[in-house]
Amino acid sequence: MSPLEQATDEPTNEERAGRIDTVMQAYCLTLEGRDFDGDEDDVKDMLTDLMHFCERMEIDFEENLCVARNNYEHERNTESGIPDHFGCPVCGCFLEVSRTDTLLGIDREIFECQNCDGTFIRELTVADSPIERAVKCVGCGNMIPQPSARIFYQRDEYAHFIGECCWDERLRD
């Protein structure tokens, strides 16, 4: 029994691959009325069609592909018993990449903790850069590292932050 089966109700990677076999069979039937036989061209055609579909639906294919790659690595590592490179600094569980973006010229990955609802940023411009807790800027809505944010206003126990991206000279006084 793999570590994944012992720890969760999640499907195995073999079961995940089996689901896609069913999808590929259906896809090939719609193309040429034939069974999928493992032809790489069929996979390329399906991915190309998926890109067209995402464009029509206004879904960011590249961003979702990046998230899927990270999830794939996590699933492979989990089933192999290899610890994840980026665990939640608060509770230690898996951090899932929710999106990638660029802020002030810095490429970053935004991670969401599935257990404690924390949000974290990893900047991609530095090799093995650390994950930092992130907060939302009230000015632009972007996720910013908490250490670089300033409290814009606070009500009860909740602070609202603003980053250098939206900090205005008149607010400094």
C-alpha cells in the first residue's frame, strides 16, 4: 500500500491515468470513430483543442498548465513517499499553486494551503527562494509578501494591508 493510500481517500496515480484513458477513448471516437491506441498525435490534437476551448471560455491555459504541473509533481512525490519541497510553514500540509503572476517585474507563484487557508508567495527570480506569507493589497488586489506590506487600516482583529505597489506619497503622512 502506498503512502498516498494510507494517508488519504485520494485516487492513486494509476486511477488518475485510467480516467484520462476514458477521456482519450471518447475523444478519438469523436474525431474518427476509432479507439485510442496510444498515438501521441491524438494527445497533441486533444491538447491543441483544449487550448482552443480555453481561449473560447477565457480560461488561462498556461497558468492552469503551471498549476497542473505542480499538482502532478506533488501527486508523484506523495505516492513515492518523497516529501514535498514546499509544505505550509503554518501547519505543514501540501501547498497548492493557485496561480502565477508578475508583480513589479518579479515572477511569482501564489500557493494556497488546503488545511489552514493560508496564502503564500514564492518569487521565481531567485533559485530556491523561500515561501513568504502573503496578504492582499487593498489598492490593487494583488497578493504581496506580508513583510513588505503596511497596515492600511485595522478593524477589530483584522488588518487590511497596502503594498508598495499602491503606496502613495500622500498616504505616508
